Amino acid sequence: MTRPSLGFKRCFHALSNAKEFVYSPQVKAALSQHRPVVALESTIISHGMPYPQNVETATQVETIIREQGATPATIALFDGRVHIGLTREELERLGKYGTQAQKTSRRDLPTVLAKGCVGATTVASTMFLARSAGIPVFVTGGIGGVHRGADQSFDISADLMELGKTSVAVVCAGVKSILDIEKTLEVLETQGVTVATVGGSQAFPAFYTPESGFKSPCQVQNEKEAASIILANHRLDLGSGMVFAVPIPKEHAANARDIQIAIDTAVAEARANGVTGKEETPFLLKRIAELTKGESLAANIALVKNNAVIGGRIAVELAALKAKQGQ
């Protein structure tokens, strides 16, 4: 006797607050036709690198996602509105604003919108806004985490809390290696976040380098397997996010010893200068780039592009699975 199938409701869709968003024509069309869309943060544009390199990199990442068959949706805040998908002019505007743009995490959204500021979204706020818009896959460089010395400072990125309550899959090169990776993985476990390394190894990557010395709880061989995990998360209505950690290709990885020396130096300088909170990560990344004479920045750009390839393919596979199952 065969059991009757209970079926599944369409379990991942846009929320009511998304009606207030401004969508680019390409993103609006893709979402309405249930085609794959990939969310992108904008802090990497404003705070990650100088103009015009930031706009050039953002444009290249969007092109890579299109080449995989998905539509990129860079998210930012302009003139009191949330924008899902930016025009070339808007990318230029954000790129030229640079660090004058407000680095906007979840807590900052109301104030940045109310004041009409230019806001660049972090991992946490991008996840929240992508989920609201009905975009299940998000590509970034690396997620935030537990800062070194957090046992004294309690400095833990809002990214980890967002991952615990927002069902978006984040495709990244692991945790930024300026952080305490071991403690970050512990917090992700406590938050109920699925963490998997994509590829032939279970090693959890360390942003600039393919291995951190720690392992992911699980491993997925390819994009189709990752997409099936995302779909299972949606079906269960877990409400928590997923981290798909993509190791930087070895040919683009930075020298592990040089990077560690630069990180230790930059962290010490940050402590000496009283740099804390949301200003710390941009300070450290910029200082590490200076200390490594651009090697870390080159690795950063390479890993983001690699993540865009994998994330775009995951989004395409997920859309195909949903179409096949009538969602």
C-alpha cells in the first residue's frame, strides 16, 4: 500500500514588506517568472575597495552571475527606499560615495531609511532584505563572526544572529580570517545554522586561504546537492540560514604565513588605536591589504568572483528543483 503524498506548499516567497522595495526591471522580471536570482551585498562596494576598482569588481561579479544563468540583485538603500538590483548609475553613485555611505546592518535599517541616507548593506541586512524579497541565495566574500577577544568585548557579528533566524543560503569563502574561526563555528552550531564546505574537502576555508585548520560539519560535492539542502530547509520551514563555504582556488590564495603576520599586526594596531565595533572590520581589511602590498585585496577579489560562479549555479539548480516539484 502506497502512502498518499501530502505535498508541499510554496514555502519560500516574498513577504508583505517587500511591496515597498524598488526593484530593477531585470530583477522584477526574474522574480515574477520564478527565475533564479542571486542577492549581493553592497558594503563590499562602499567599504571593501576604492573607486573605481569597487564598481569594476561589482560589475564583473554581476556579469559572472549572469553567465551562470541567474540574475544578480545588488541591494542598497537610496533616498529612503530599499533597492533590490542596482542600475549602472546607482552602482556608480554608491562606488563614488565609498565610505561616506552608511554601513547598514539590520539594526541600522530604520534610521538610514528614515534619514534618506545612502546605505550599504552588510551580510545581516542583505539576508533580511533578500528574504523579504523572496531571494533564497546570497553571494558574498566572507561572513562576519566572533571577534578575537570577544570573551572580554562581547563583539560578535550580527551576521551570526541573522543566520540563526533568516532562511537564506549564504555562499561565501568562510569566515573572515581576522576573526576567531573556532568560536564562530561554535556560535553557528548554537544558532542551528547548516554549515557545509562545497567541493572535495570538508576543510572549512579561512577567506584568504582554502583551509582554516577546522572542518565544516558537512560537505557537499556540487551545486545540485547544495540546492537540494536549501530546498529541504525551506520545506521544513526551519527559519534558519545556511552557509555554503567555498574555498578560494589555490592559485589565487594568499600566502598563509604572510597573511597571518599581517592579521596579527593589524589587530594589534586596531587595539592600540581603539578601533572597535562596525569600524573594525573595514580598518583591518584595509590595513592587511597595505601590509601585504595588495596580495590580500587580489585574493579578496578572486574569491568573490569564484563565489559568484558557485552561487549562480546553486541558484539555477534550486530554481530547476522547484520547477520540477511544482513550487
